Amino acid sequence: MKHKFFAISARHPEAGEEALDTFCSQHKVSFVEKQLVMDGEQSFWSVCVTYQVANSTFKGGDSRKPKVDYKKILSTEDFGLYLELHALRKEVAERQAVPAYAVFTNEHLAAMVQQRINSKSGLEGVSNIGSKRIEHYGEDFLQKLNEFWARDFLGKSGEAQENQS
């Protein structure tokens, strides 16, 4: 890890802010420490930025997967169901006082939609959904999925009947 120091004028911080913002946007920042140094008209912010070198073997930091935009991946109809499941997950998480990802991840929700899950055995086939999650949360999600599939089926069969007339 390396450190970069900035002295940013308290009276006219614009140039220093720009330099700090540019540096931070171009490096993987681990920690920022700042201190106001009082010196009358010459007062300034002393900023120390701790950052990682590109080939660093440091294990901390942001090792999460990149975010997936499911709106681009799923069809409009499927994305609507995904949003319904997302809202249900939020309700369940609040009710159980657990983080939303502990219920099901975004990836799980998308898989439920893409694989047209409609049963407990279908949930068991989704990658990384364990039996405890299915036991605790499966029924609520299966109910929502099956309601959607029924609405979808009725909507499509109604369209087919209209087209035959």
C-alpha cells in the first residue's frame, strides 16, 4: 500500500479538491484521513490517501462481483416479475430482521425468473440456494412466482382467443 498527501486550501479549495477527486477516481483507495490545520489565512486541509498499487496482493477492499443490470438481461415481462420478487424479498427481510441478500440474492431472483421456477424442486435446482433458504423463504416466493405464471398464462390465452376471433 502507498500513501498520497494533499494540502487543500481552506479558503479556496477548488484546485485541491479537483486534484484529490482525480487521484481517487484513478486509484483503489483503502482509507482517507483528513485533518484541518488552523493557520489563520493559510489554514488548509491535510489529506492522506492510502491506496493499493495495481498489482498489490492486498486481500481487503472491494472484492465483490461487478453489478449486473438485470433490466438489460431480462425481457421486459421477466424484469417486471424480477422487480416483484425484489419487493417481496425486501418485505421478507424486514419482517425477519435480516439483510435482503440473506433471503435470496439478486442472482437467485433472476434465476427463478429465467428458469420459470414453479415448485420447491425447481428452487432446489437453482445454484447456491440451500435447503434452509427454501425452508424459510421458499413458500412466499413460490406463491408470487405461481401467481405471476398464472396471470401470464391467462393473459396469453386471452390474446390467443382474441386473435382467433
